Amino acid sequence: MLILVFASTLSAKVKYSDFIDTQLQLVYSMNDANLTQHQIQKLVQKQEYMYEQELNNIMSNKQYYIENVQDYSTQIFSLKKVISINKRAGNGYAVIRDEVQLKSYEIIKNQNILIKNVLLSLNVATIDDFESKLNIYTAQNQEALSKITQKDYKDVLALHDDSGILKTAQENIREYNALKEINSDFIAFLYKAENKLYRLNKYSKYHIITPVVFIDSFTSVKVIDTFLEAYSLSVVKLLIIFSLILFIYFLRKIFYVALQKLFLKIDFLSTYSEQILEKLRKSIEILILIINVNMVIYVYNNFSSIEGVARVFNIIYGFYFTLIIYIIVNTVAAIKLNSFEKEKSNVKNEMINVGLKIINFFIVILGLLIVLYFAGVNLTAVLSGLGIGGFAVAFAAKDTISNFFGTLSVLFSNVFSQGDWIEVDGKEGVVVEIGLRVTTLRTFDNALIAIPNGTFASKNIKNWNKRKLGRRIKMNLGVKYDSKQEDIKNAIAEIKEMLQKHPQIATKETKYEYKTEYGHMAKLVSKDDLEGIKKTLLVYLDEFGDSSINILIYCFSKSVDWEEWLQTKQDVMEKIMIIFEKNSLEFAFPSLSIYDETKTLSK
């Protein structure tokens, strides 16, 4: 008798939760056959409203529901003991009453486990992953429910007896059936609200769940959301999107200040921080716009990344990362080159240009690898494939490789530099730039010639600028055959004396200060030939020509500049003309004399 009283007391105090108890009352009301369609519709709307409220409550207290799963272990343990005792005592109605109550606890317990599992599965990468997890956990719930609900107890509900225990058992059966219905409705609601669940979890993760729930509680917001749902939008989503756009827009100024401080902390960039930021401004503006678009898509897709879209944005970010490095390097380089030009640095321009091109080449390769990585390409396979395909690439690009090594040869052999006047393979001009593949010449008729650098390894190069003192002046002066020997001899002596005393003509007495560069390899060579020094001065009677007696004049101007050389040469020629006039000498020119032999014979 004591056991029966205990079981009856336990059954009378059954309370699951405010939500479940209210849902039970709604199910009982909806199962009333006397209700009109309008009344049922109102009850359904109330039920959906309560599910929405409970969902907000669960997501607002997510961690509590994960850590405190109510499993009714005490109640279940007690009921199993009571059932065992009543079975031995032959109390059939009491066994059914407690057995049904135990199953009701099991249903609620499995529902609570389902809630916990669903909450834990919300932390997956995408909503598709969450849907897969949801399918697994609801299947587990249904499998457990099928084991619990194998018996329907319709025969017990059909019994008519005045026994209080039977009536309690029948009430428990009705509650048990209602709980099964609530469990099914709950699962249906989970699928209906899976997007919202995933979205609310993101709000919870970013600690904005409370204001979101508060905004959603307004009736006007609910009305607007019904129209926006067709476009996968909501009032909260729109508010977040606009807030992000404004936040990122105003954040750019802070970003510029932070970037400038970062540049100031880096020693080799601090001097150029303003110029770098000026060059980066447009790229950063575009990058901020791209980030805005990316964030809008992310929020629109319920704070979930779309694999294809995310990959495209990652590729864009990789490109801009490379572009920013490229801009920084080239901005610093441009400023440095300008300072080198002003300071007339000894650093060779072509070394700087080629070095900068090599750095830019590696920046491009780095950027390409980053873009390929974000595009999903297996870089390990690509890099390992380079070894296998290296021979084929080298064979196909042999000319390019030849030109590259030609560049190195030109740079390190110091054969010519930018601005030098050179002649190679029949092409003549001033060196504009020594590139990685070709060297460009500006010809004297103002055309531009590009010569592959590989050519310089196999062709003779004449460099007119590799001379420090002495540009040759060579003349053959012809005087008439009827000139007197003494006059010619005096003219030769005066010309030689004039040249030796000329301020712009190099002689053996002309002084030149040789420069010793200790950083270079020692060489046993003539200093004059190494530096390009010529002081030879020759004035001699050279030959008896067909129509003249020829005098050779061979000397060098001190200046190697073309215009100064021309001025010196002109002055020398004018002085020679004066000397010829002084010595009664005339310049001979090719002539032909004809003799009439018949007249000679007649005489």
C-alpha cells in the first residue's frame, strides 16, 4: 500500500518545463474535436510563437543547455524500482501507469539530448555541414523514439473502470502521446528554422545575440521579416550589413594611421612612409571596397562562407597582397634612385635596374604561388613537377637563359655601362638600358635598337667611352709636287711645334692622374691602355702620292667629348692653313696632265 501511495504522489508531481507543460496544454486543446478551424489556426500560431521564443531563449543561453542536460535519471531510476515491485505485487494498472510515465521521461530526455547535439553541431564550417549533422541527430532521436514507443496502449485507453490508478494511467498515456507529437513538431520546427539557428549561433559567437533577440521581439520587425524572408534577408541582417559598411568605411582612416605607424617602426621604411601611403591609397580604397562586398555576402549567407566565392575573394586578397609589396618595393626604389642621381653615386645604374627587375620577378613569382594556393592548386605537386619539367623548360627557353647569362656577363665584366657609345655587330648607338633579356641602344639617327644580351657573349664590342684622355686626329695633307723641299721641311717643323704647344692636344708632357681602385682585382697591364690614355704625336713626310707629296699628321685631343674634339680639330686645321700660306705651300688635289706626242715630234 505504501508503494502505491509513493507512486501516486510521484505521478501527481510530474513537471517537465514551462515550455513543455504549455505545449502539452496546446496539444490537448488542438486535439479537441469541438474546435473550429479558426480556433485551431490561432492555437497553431501561438504554438509557433512559443517555439520562436523558446529558440531565442535556448540560443541566448546556449552554454547552459549544453552543460545542463536534464536526463531525469532520478525519476527514471525510482520508477524502475516501483515498476519492479508492482509487477511482483500483480498491480497491472500501476505498472502501466508508471511504465508510460517512464517512457514520457525518456522522450523528454532524448529531446534534451537532441537539443544539446544540435547546439554543438552549430559550430561547423558551413550551413550544409550543419544540415548534415542535423540529419544524423534527428535520425538518432527517431531511432531511440521508435524503441520507446513500440506499444501504443490503445487497449488501455478503451477500458472503463472506476479505478483511480487506471484513470491516472490513461492520463499518462494521453500525455505520452502528446509528448510524441511535441517531439515530432519540435523536429519539424528545427528543420524549418535551421537557417535561423545557424544565424543565431553566429550572433551568439559574436556576442550580439541579446540585441538581436530584442530587435526580433518587435511586432513590426516580424511583419517586415515576413516580406524579407523571400530574399533570404531580415531586419537584423540589413542592420548588420549597413553597420559593417559604415564601420569599415570609417575604419579606413584608423587603418591609414596604423599603417603609417607600422612603417615608422620599420627603419628602412620610416623615411618613405608618406610616399608609400600616397602610392598605396588607391589600392587600399579598392581593397576596402572588396572587403565590404565580401562581408556583405558573408552576412547575407547567414555568416557562412560560400566555397567558390570565398576562393575568388582569397585569390583577390592574394593579388592585392602581392601588389602592395610590389608598390612598397618600387616606391622605395624610385626614391632611392632619385637620391643616387642627385648624389651622383658610384653605384652603376644598370646594376640597380637589373637588381630591381630580379626582385620584382621574385615578387611576381611569390604572388603567383599565393594565388595558385588560394585557387586550390597543390603547390607541392607544382614545385616537384618543376624538377621533372625543368629540362623541357630549359630547352624551350634556351635563348632566354642565354640572354640572362649574357646580362650577368655584361654586368660583371664591365664592358660597357648605361650612356656609353658602343658598336656591336654593325649596330652603333648610346646604351639606354641593360635589361634582363635585351640591351637597348639609341642610334645617332634617333632610332631604338634592342639587342639580345646573348649577342654580347659572341660578338666584338667597340666601346668609344672607355677612354679617359686622347681622341685621335689623323690627317693626310697633300702638297703640290712643285713645292720647294725647304718650304715643306719648315712647314712640318712648324706644324709639330704648333701641336706640341696647343692647349687641347695631348703630348708626352700632358699630366694625367691615374686612379687606383683597391677593391678590384690586381692586373699586370699597361696603365695607359687600361685607363684609355693616348699621347702620341707624329708629324712626318709620309709618301709620294699620284698627284701630291703627302704629310701625315697623327695626334690626340685631350678631350674625348665629340664636340670639344671637333672644336680642337677645327682649330688645328685653321692653324695648318696659316702655316701653309706662310711657307708658300698649296694643297694639292687630284689632277691629270695630257701631252700631245704629235706636237712634240714635229718640233
